[in-house]
Amino acid sequence: MKRSWREWAISLPSMGWLVFFFVIPTILVCGIAFKPRSINGGIGDGWTLGTWLDVLQPSYPLVVWRTLWLSGMTTLICLLVSVPVAYWLARLSREARNWMLLLIILPFWTNFLIRVFAWWSLLHSQGWLKQALAWVGLVSPDAQLLYNEWAVLLVLVYTYIPFAILPLFASAEKFDFSLLDAARDLGAGKLRAFVSVFLPGISQGMITAFVVVFIPALGSYAIPDIVGGPQSEMIGNKIAQKVFVDRNLPHASALATLLALVVLLPVLYSIFTQRRQKRGNGGRRS
């Protein structure tokens, strides 16, 4: 009993913080989504489902699909690049590994918006990257590298790839690499051992990397706004437009609620997968 009360006392401050700053605001946003819009741009009286009917307008499915596509591709590319990088880092010596990790986290020392604007200047029609590609003939002189979905995807991958590398490295560092040697002794090739032994061994890190990349990518606002333009808007841009331009808070709340539901799906999948793994491990032990 004393141990239980002690655990509750230790957890209470963090639980209170989460409830006050996350749970309550989320409930308020969901509630505002069922309110009408007032004439002056605020929240009206009464309740309505009309806001949700407005969300079903023809332009939104395209924005939702673009958001899911860009977020999914960003996550996939980050995982494909980060898994070999995590494997390589885990096999390095401690000194070399520390230097490589420093280089990976070095971009975090620079402001996020500065890094995005740096990519804007690189991809601009007068930027040196565009000029260099045109000079070697890889793109035409009138090609536009900015204000399209590929520019958004490029900057999203650049921004979130460290978030994928770090949890994968944390799992790879704990992996017993002698298992790969055992798999090769049993006749498996390097690729077969990598796929059949190493990847399942770092599955927890892969799930974590998926969540910490996919969820922030879904809510991206600054990147598509700066390098994407109107034709590459994501849900985050529509929410900002409804808040700051249209002054339609219920509509913005409905979009935010829809985004929260989309974000909740990978989280629930992660929790379900972890519980299933724990049950499987418990069954093997018994």
C-alpha cells in the first residue's frame, strides 16, 4: 500500500501537467468543433454539426491525402536511410560513434526556421543548387525546384531523419551482433541475416522511429508554407488559414480534431504492437 501511494505521489505532478496542458485543451478543441461560428469570427452559442459538414467539402480530401502521402513517404524514406546508418553507428568504435552522433544532432543547434529558409535559398531559381543542376544538364534552366510536393518531401526528410536515426541507434547499440555471425554460420547470407535477425532485433526502435517521424510530419505547417506554396498545402496550413485569415475557430477545431484522430491511429498501433510483443515474450518464458 505504501509503495502504491509513493508511486502515485511521484507520478501526480507529471500527470497533472499532462491533464492541464494536453487533455483539457484537447477536449476544448473537440468541443469547439461542434459550436457554430459567430459573426465577429468567434465562437457562437448552441451546438451544430454544420462545421463537420463543411469539413467534407471537395477540397479537403485532396489535402488530407496529400498530408498522409507526404507524411508516409517521409517516414518510409527516413526508415530506409536510418536503419543502415544505425547499424553502421553501432559497429563503430566509441570515439568515432560519438563524433558521428555529434554530427547528426548538430543541425538542432540551429533554429528550425533558419534551416528551412536555408533550403528555400538553395532550391530558389537563383540559388546555387539550381544553377549547378542546370549547368550540368540535370534540370532545364526554367525548371522550378520550389513550390511543389517534392520540395516539401525533401525538406521534411532532412528535418525528421535525425529523429529516426537516434531511436534506431539506441536499439542497435543493444543488439547482440554475434547473432548475425551465428546466422551466417547456419548458411544465411549477409542480406538474409540482416533482414531476418537484425531487423526483428531492433523492431522496438523501428516502431519508435515511425511514431516520432510520422506524427510530427502530419502536423507540419512551416515547411509546406515556405517551400511548398498553395499547391502543396497540408492540414496544418488549412488550420492556420482558418484561424488567422478566415477567423473560423470552429472550422479550425474540426480540422484539428480530424488531425488528432489521424495521429492517434499510429500511437494506438504502437501500443498494441508493444503489448503483443510483451505477451509473446511472456509466453516464451513460461
